[in-house]
Amino acid sequence: MRGEIQLSSLYKRLVKFLSECYPGCEVYIVGGTVRDILTGRTLKDVDVALNGDPVAVARAFAAAVGGSFVWLHQGWAIPGKKSSPTARVIKGNGVVDFTALRGGSLATDLLGRDFTINALAMPLDALSGDTGNLRIQDVTTGLDDLGEGIIRMVNRENLVEDPLRLLRAYRFSSQLGFRIESKTLYTITELRTLIHRAAAERIWSELKAILATDNSAAAIGSMVDNGLLFELIPELRATKAVTQNAHHNLDVLQHTMAAYQAAEAETNDPQGRGLPYHEGFVQYLEQPSATMAILKLAVLFHDIGKPQTRAVDDNARVTFYDHSRVGAEMAGDILLRFKASQREVALTCKLVLNHMRLSHASCRELADSKRAMVRLLNKVGSDIYALIIIALADTQAKTLSYRDEVIHMAGDILRFYHEEYMPRALVPRFITGHDLIDGFGLRPSPEFRLILEHVNNKALEGTINSRQDALSAVRAYLEEGKEK
């Protein structure tokens, strides 16, 4: 791609700062920054390698631009091998990483990188020029592989040195739409057990980045085929060859992968797939904090509790009673192992626990009952969008798909959610605990919550529209309790 490189003000200041303050320093733009420039992607960060002290340079640059200085590592991470110290400067949305040239030379530095498309460099002054005259330094086959869309390891030893690179291969493949070449794929398979040497937080970050892409189904499928996913999430291995009931022609693992692929198709094009309120799906999936990644993870986990709950009843029917609850508990344990955030754990568990609430068997109950809709929405709120995606994916991975029926049900629920439930939820409650004390002579007790919840649910359903209605509902509730 030819054209002028578009730089943010921070990166323009970087070029000026290094050129003026360190004129004798050998400085290169390296790695992913070069790759992104050549593929026309927006620069989210800039990687700088130099033959001086990267920490001192980073501190000086942070002071010059009023940015934040952050240690990434101080020569850490790989047992038996000390890596170069790396420091980061953050200013607004701009990020610059500074590191020393590994091995003391550019060629040695590039040969120590993960994949050929990242083993590229260019002089600092080229950053402010034209993409047709970048003077790219390529000591492997990086430029050829970039042009052909190939993920190729620089060498096997570099993957052994930092096993997180096994997972990074899939991230680059998913984000760029590139294929992993056969020798690299074989090496990933051979070295898959080494992934446990990587820190849990780094693994989780890479896995989320894969899940968040539009092309993650192929990557996840490949990770299943070569066993890497089972090293990360051994609980999924137990779903293999677990046969199901008459509603399924696939075992639990095959069904999960088919559902995952279906979910990705729905999230990639809500409008084209005919989803009701498709704008709402787009807005929900664009939320920060890895919402897309967590939704897809919940699809991977939605039946993870089935191996533990599988049983055969007296009529020879296979059952999985309570698999949603068991699966939610397992999902929570897995994410705690990854050191995921509280929000990520809570959302994943919520989706797995409630994924059956929009199943085909539940469609009629929801369609015929605002009370059932209120109960569901009280539990999941705006995450109803995620549950709809999971329900659509689940039904499409079964022997018979009820996608049209689920779509119809989803339209009814979302119409109620937007046009009735949410407007009513924003109205102040008609009564409080003080009304129960002053109006009915009740003493504070656990029953207060039940009474107020009963009244609020009726208000959300639309059967209570005033304070007087609410008081009448309390009176009826108490009378009914006396009769029992």
C-alpha cells in the first residue's frame, strides 16, 4: 500500500523528540508497527527499538509530552533467559513502547522475534515519510509473508523461549485474516503443553483478543484440533464424545463448535441475519470491557456442565438436568484461574446460567406471559441481547433448528423491553418500605423485599399504574397470605 503515513500528534512528537534529543542514537520502528503501516491499519501504538537505554529515553519522552511512564518488564519473564527491559509511555489514546535492540544489533533483534511479519524494521525518519519509501529492513521472509497473508515462525526456539507466542499466532491469524503455515502449525501442536509457562493474565489477554475478532471460529476450531485449547481449558476436553439426546446429532464438543460458528455469524451481521432491533445488537456488542469476547466465551462454555450431569432415565432418554448451574460454576472457576475481572466472571456466569431460558421449550411461555418476560429481564437486563445470540446459536447446532421461532420470540421480548419494561423501570417506585409500615402496620422483615418485589414486578408488567394500584396490590397480597 502506497501513500502518506497518517500519524497522530503524539507520534509526530516522538519523531521530533528522538531526532533532536538523541541524534547519535540508532533508533528503529519495529515489529507490529511496521506490519500495520504496510497493511494500512490504524496505528494503535508504536514500537521503538534503540541501542541506548530505553528506560531513560522513555522517562524523558514521558516528561516532554506530559505522558505516563509505565514499566512493562525489567528484563523478566522467560525462565533461564533474561529479556530486554521495556518501558511504555501513554498519552491520551497514544502508546509508545521502548526497548533495547536485543543482541546489540538490528539483525539479531529481528531474528529473535516471534513471526516473520513482525520481524520487520524501518529507520525512525521513515515514519514521517511516504509508504512507498520506507526502507524496510527484512532479515527473514517477512515482506513476502505479509503480502501472501501467512503467519510463519522465525524459528522454533523463539516459540520455546516465550510459549505465549503459540497463542499469539492465532491472534494475528484472526485479526489479520492470515493463515498459519504448516510447519508453524505443526510446531504449535508439538509445543502446546508449554503454554502453561506463560502467565495467566497474558494468556487471558490473548484469548480475549482472539474471541473478539470477526474470524475467531476458524482459530478456535484449529486450537481444538491441535489440543491447544484443551491445554488452556481442560474442562472442554471432557465434552468430547459425550453423546446427547434425540434433539442432537452431534456430541457435546461438536455441538459447541457448531454453536460457536453460528454465534459468530449472528454477531458479525445482525442486520443481514434478520435480527430484530439489530441496532440494539450492534450497540450492545460495541460495548467496552470485552463484551463480544465474553459472549463468545459463554457460547464455548454453555454446555460445559453436561459431562458432569449426564444421566439416562428409565425410558433410556439422555438427560442433563442442572447442567446450566454446574456449567456456570465451572465457568467461574476457569475465569478465576485466568485472573479475569469481576465483571468478566459475573457476565460469563450469568450467560451460562441463563442460557436455557430462551430455548425452544421456553418460547411459548415467554410469548404468552409478560410476567415471564419481567422475571427474565429482571435477571439479565440488557444482556438479553447476548442470551438471544446464544439461543440462536444453540438451536442452529441441533438436529432441528428453530431459528425462526427464536427470532420471533426475540422480537416480542425486545419490543417489550424497549417499549414497556425500560420506560416503566425509569419511573420512581409507587411505594416504599415506609408505606408498608405506615399503611399496613408491618414491621421490617425479610418479607418486605418479597412484597416490594411483587408490587414492582406488577408495575413492570403494566398491571399497576399508580400508587393506589400499588397499595391495593399489597392489600391483596397480604389477604392471599392469610388465606394460605
